[in-house]
Amino acid sequence: MARSALAGLAIGVMSLTAVAAATSASPPALKDGGTFTEGWQNDPDALDPTLSGTVDGRNVFIDMCEKLYDIDGQLNIVPQLAAVLPKFSENKKTATIKLRKGIKFNDGTPFNAAAVKQSLERHKTLPRSMRASELAPVASIDTQGSETVILHLSSRYAPLTSQLADRAGMIMSPKALDELGDKFATNPVCVGPFMFKERVAGDHITLIKSPYYYAKSKVHFDSIVIKIINDTAARAANLRAHSIDVAPIATTELQEVMHDTSLRMIKSTSIGYQGLTINIGNKTGIGKPYVNVGTPLAKSADLRRAFELALDRKQINKVVFGNVQRPNCFPFPAQSFYAAAEKGLPCHLTAHVAAAKAAFKRSGASAPVDVHLVLGTTTVAARLGAVIQAQERPIGFRVTLEPTEFATGLSRAAAGKFDMYQLGWSGRVDPDANLQQFVNSKGSSNYSGYTNAVVDRATNQARAILDPQRRIAQYHAALAQLQKDVPLIYLFNQINRFGVSRTVGGVQVYGDGLIRAAFGGFKK
């Protein structure tokens, strides 16, 4: 996640060498007009930046909801709706943000400091907000005129700029918020090159070019349509038939797309991970008091450790993915500056069967131990589940697969209705966002219902430390404790691969895995 040092509190932002799409020395000439059609596997959750919790939602927001800050192709944080990076007070507890002038929301209302304040306060306080823990250190928000926002922090907060470069920094139209309240997702209005037109659940989302956008002369497409195509083979077939213009490519369809001369492949190394979340204390729903759910896995760290030791990540990569992913045991990719936090901690990429059996025996459990694994409905997910079943059977685990549609799976996770969930994270440029919200007892995405004082203290202190080297020490302490408790098993870092029609230019993908098509177009 960020290699170069950044101004202000952007110090401590992760560094990662982005493997972005190869671009020609001279960009192709693009024509105005046309509809760009994207094919996606999952229907997004609520199109509300405060409530959204999926990468699929982020892939819609990227074209219609700009943020105070953004990332560039090298994963440096850069201003977007803000005019410059935040200016911090000497004690680093006050952040002053200057805003760009002359910007309008996609309903024509002016973008200003009052609007920023309203959105940020909503992110902090709306019931079920997924942004609450991301902005928890923001104690209060003031405005100074129409172009300055001042954030008062309860403590130093190294990830602040990074959080404002994602959904926590998305600013919504005050008019739309006042009219729609918590129904904002039915007609979302932000600042962006495209504006929301319609959504047909499970089928498609349509965005149209905004007449209010401050850089509309750079926008070539008339509209963007996101089609939901769950089946990986069908999605690849639609791409090859050119009924869609871009799509993520599953490993099962990779070869046929790579050999289609009408398509090109773009890719990036993910700054996130894929893993297995184990339900320990999420009995009555996320955010509620955690109570052990009473399953064998929930009651025994030895059993969870046995399950983890039985996994052969290299075999998973070979059999399920054709060796195109990057096996890993941690939430930080190997290229990250913060991967140094993993130094000295064991990472078994192959199975340790004897150690797994010993841990199983220490638990005192009797085989077979039943584990219900919630996972996706794709062919690749089925393959992954079958390999996990086979690897766990000799240890004494009987894994039952529960293929579940993505949105339903997330709802089950939030409600605590699962034993184990195969779930990934698209990643962020600051290490805090890859760890704190999932394993801190106050984390807004702590689906495991995991609580540990060592992890809470380490992740909280890491947020308040500005020196990257000192932050590494805190993350090391957290990871060491997580390896003992095993609430979450990390499997691999994904390599994002997208097939794109050669009739299209200017479309890119960064390490966050989001398709950036707003300034693309069809070639002349």
C-alpha cells in the first residue's frame, strides 16, 4: 500500500508498487458518446456511502461519488474534492481541509463546507453506519466560511487522510440527504462525472453523464451500465461477444480471454486479501455485545489453529487458481512497507498435518467436528470449498459447504448467522483499514465478534502513532496475538484481472481493484 512519504498525516500511509494496466506511450484518441457496459459478478449492497460495505458498491461510487481525496496509479493520496492535503496543527489533533471552489452536486446544489460537515457527521452517527469506526477519532467538525472544514480529533489519527480517500470521504448532496434521509440509496446524489439514473435489483445499474460535473469536458461516455452476471463463464462469454466492454475474469476463463485478439487484459496486484472469517462471538449481530456462539470452533483456539494448519495455500493456489494468486498468511501484501510487521511470525504456505492433528487433539474435541462454510455460488468458489473440505477431512473436520448469494451472505455475516465465511477485502492504502475494523472489538466489520485486549490496544495505538516504524511494532503485536486466537485465516492476495474490449481506451485498474472508466471512451 504507499511508498513515498506524504504531507501532513499522510505519513504512515502504506506503500505498494502498483501493477497497473500497461498504457501506450501516446493515449489513443477517444470519441464522445456511447454506453460503456461493465459486467460484474455481484449486485452491490446499498448505494449509500455511509452504509455500503462491498467492493461492488465501490465500483459504482468510483464513477458517481467523488471523495475529499483519491489515490493515483502509484497509490499516493491526492486531492479530489479537497484543494490540498490536510494541514495539521502542531499537536496533530486538528486537521484543516481546504475545499475546491465552484463545484456542484449532481442535482445542481453547491458543494461547500456545510455539505462536507453534514456528510461526515452522518458517516459518524447514522445507525448501522459502516464508516463509524473509520471516523471514530473525529470528535467534532467545524466550518470556516464555505471553503474550509476543520476536524478536531480526540487523538492523533494516522489513517485519517486515507479514510477520507474512500467512502468516509464521499460527500453527498445535502438536498438529497434532507429529502431521503436513510433512503438515500434509492436515488443517490453526489459530485461525480456520472449521475444515478436507475437500478433494477439483480440485473443492472445505469449511470448517465452529469451536466454539472466540473470536468465534464473530459468525460466521453454518455452512460455507464453495470450488468450483474453471476456466472463466470457467462460473464466471459458476454465479454467475448462484446455485449459488455469490461469484466473481471475468473481463473477458469482466463485462457480463452487472453487468446481473444479482440480483447486485452489489464491487471493489478490487490492491496487486499481473501480469507476465512470464523464466528467466535457474533451471536446477536455485529455491533451488539459479543457472546461466544458456542460452536466447537468458537470455543477452542486450538481447533481454529488446527483448521488453519491443515490448509495448504500453495495447493489451493495451484488447484483452484492455476497459480495466478499470491498465497499469504497476513492482511498486508508482501510488497507493502507494513509487511515488515510480519517478521518473525510463522507463515505456513503448505499444510502442517502433524501439527494440525496435535492442535486438534489438544482441543479435546471428538472427530468429526462439523463446520458450515458460507461461500460464493461460482464455479471457482465451489472448487475452493471442495479443496478445503479435502484438506480438513484428515484432521477431523467435516466441512459442509453453504453456497450463498453475496448480498445474502453479507446479511448473514452481519447477523452472526454463520460458522465460517469465505470473505475477501479489496484493501486500502493505510494498514489500519486492512486490520482494525475486522479484529478490533469496536470495528465496524468485526463479523467474527472477536475481542482481545492486546489486539484492541495495539490497533488503537497504531492509529495514534505517526511514525511508520513505530506503527509496525504495534501491528506486529496485533498479528502475533491474532495467530494465537485465529479469528480470521488469511489465504492469499488476489491478482485483479480484467478483460477489456480493444475498442475502448483510457480504462484503468489500480491496486484497489476498481475499474476507472470515467475518463475513458471508445476509440476513434
